[in-house]
Amino acid sequence: MKIAVGQAVDLMPTTLDAKVGESIRIVNQDDEDFMVGPFFVKAKATVAMRFTREGTLVGTCDMNAEGEIVINVTA
């Protein structure tokens, strides 16, 4: 509801550190679709990804006040 009326939300960190072999799972329990970094998460859907190599993923994030998330994946 806050996003729909233009208010900022702060549910996700702006930086997330992960190791190769770890996974992320994002569950969207809302009725709206959202961007969470490089992931487009449809309403009532779950997105999962296992990190298989080192790197940095950067993307728009509707779930934090900065509007961006950086995911650093290291060995």
C-alpha cells in the first residue's frame, strides 16, 4: 500500500553479501509486482536463485528507501 501511494518502504537492505553456493529466495505476498535488484517478482510469486559464480548484481529495488540493491557474491 505504501508504494502504491508513493511512500518509501525499507524492507530490503541496500547491500547483500552472499557466497558462491548460497541461495536467495524472494517471496512476494503482495497483489503488486515488484523489482528487487535484478529480480522481477510477480504478485503472489516466489523467485529463487542459487549463486554459482562470483560477481556483483546491481538493480532497482522497490523494497528499500534507496531504490537500489547491490548483491556481492564472493567465493
